Amino acid sequence: MEKANNRSRASYRTAGVPVSSLLTFFAHLLFIAITTLLLVWLLHFREGLSFTSTNKMKLFNLHPFFMVIGFVLVSGEAIMSFTTIPARRRTRKYFHMFLHLIGLGSSIVGLFAIFKFQHDTAKVDLLTLHSWIGISTVSIYALLYFVSFLVFFFPGAQNWRRARLAPWHVLYGITIFFMAIVSTETGLIEKFMALGLQKGQQALIINFTGLLVLLFGISIGL
């Protein structure tokens, strides 16, 4: 039995390095690459970021900034942190919860930015599939965070109940994360079409950002 287990573990290693470690490293690299591309797009091609500027596109730009970097990327890191940080389980749980709190806060700010932009420019809200998926994702994410906080942190459920709920917590968590990925992809497509892009640097940046976000989602899922 022990030899069989060792062979099983070896099948998940590449040149002596666990595949999970390689995936984690790859996900971190994607985090950096997506953040870089997004900042180049928003700061160089889309005029920057601001809550108070008279240029309302700077207000709009806060929406992808907080939703992609603060919500999708940070919540992806939160998912990984529970199994990849070399620390005690309690420490990993605190870090997992803290990163998800950043993700939740970022999603709220991102929604505030887009609703304020729509209000200031007299546009109608919640017309597209992107907006429907986005609102649903953030709403369920907030609900799961609240319930998980009560069950796994404070006041905390009994051990047997937490053990029974843990697989459902993981399932709902990864489902919400992939909903966030879908929302990001539809948002990028929507912006691509709204700008009337065809070829050029800005089009390439948006497309590559979308591809890297998809790879990030796959790496987190794996």
C-alpha cells in the first residue's frame, strides 16, 4: 500500500517538483502579468483612474481596476492560500479570510464606480449579460462570505457540522470564482465592442488580458 501511495504521489511530480507547486507559481506569474496589462491599458490607453475627475471615463476605469485586480485576482489568491501557504491551518484560515475580505471590498467599490458612472452619464443600468452575471456573482459572494464567517470563524459551528459543510463551501466558492471569470470575460468583450476596436495595441491588450484571466481561472481550479 505504501509503495502504491508513493507511486501515486510521484505521478503528480515533474522533475522532483510537485505539480501543485508549479501551478501555484504559474498562477502568481499570471497575477503579475494580468495586473501589468490592465494597468497599461487603463493608465496609458484609457486616460487613468479617478473618482472625482470631470472626465467620466476615469471613473469608469475604476470598475475594471477593482473588479479584475481586487476581486478576481485577489480572490483567486485567497483560494490558493488555504492550501499553498506553508503555515499552520489557523494562520492559513485567517489569511484566506482576509484576502476574501479584500476581494469583497473591492467588488463593492467596483460596483459603486460603475453605478456612479452610469448615473453621472445618464445611462441605464443592468442591461447586459455581463451586468447580470456580475451582480449575481458579487451578491452570492457576499452571502457565502457572511455564512462562512459564521460557520468557520465566529461564533463557529461544531466540528462535525463544519466538516460536513466544508465540501459545500469549496464547491460554492470555486463556482462563484468561475462566475467572476465569466463576468470578466464578458465585460472585456463588451468594452472591446463598445470601443469599436479591430486591430492595434489596445485590442491586443484587451484580448491578451482576457486569455490570461482564463488561464488564471484554470490554474486556480486545478
